[in-house]
Amino acid sequence: MKREKYQLESDANLFVFEFISIGPKGKILKLVHYSETNLKGYYNIGFGDKDEVTGKINDTSITNNGDSQKVLATVVSSLYAFTERHPDARIYAEGSTDGRTRLYRIGITKNLSDIKKDFYLFCFDGSQWLEFEEGIKCQAFLIQRKIITFVK
């Protein structure tokens, strides 16, 4: 995606990313966290405001800082960095609410042609995993980086 994004900071293994959202509500620290699941090679992506007390992700806060497209582009840039380091990873994502999952689907749909250049993208419709297509109501998403191999 060739969209404006925020500067990311990460831990050494690229499992945790931080950035600052800047808008009418001020500067808000955001976190993106990739965590291993009980399935080998599968990771969960968590995203939201950084709780100032616990230091953990608050994925239920509603910031409305006027920069949702820039925030989404920043989260996607973390996905590129994470899958560069962990190329075989499969990343599972769903919103903390149905409304957030819907917003993610809308954001994905707006950038689908760019996403499909570099990633395989699937949608869980409640009963099965399907290749992501516009118009499918998704409960969750699964994404994997396309690995390019060259043949001599």
C-alpha cells in the first residue's frame, strides 16, 4: 500500500510495534502485537491503543483521531515487516467487536488489489474459510505473505 503511514518502532523480533497517532484528540500511542497461537506457524495480530497503566493493548477504545486510513496503513506496514522476518507465518485477525471486524473488511476491500499483490487473504464466513472477495461478510481473516521463488 502506497499510503501515508506513521513511523513504527519495534522489538528485536518484530513481535511488538508501537507508533503514535496524531490528530484532533492529540497524540495517542498505538500498539500492534503478533502472538504465537497453539498452532505452529499461526500468529494472532492484536491492535489498539496502548493502555498507559498496564502497557497492554486496549482494543475496545474508540479514538476517532481522524487518521484511520493512516493508522490502517501503519498496521499493514507492520505486517510487511513481521512477514519479512517470519515469511511462513499465517496471521489471524478479527475485530474485538462485529463493528470493528466490519471496518477491517471495508479497509481491506479498499486496498484489495494492492494486498493481493503480496499476500494470500482468506475470510472466515462463519462456517468455512474462503478466499477473500468483496461482499463476503467475514468474522475473521487469515493472511500469509506470498513468497517469490526464482527458477533458473
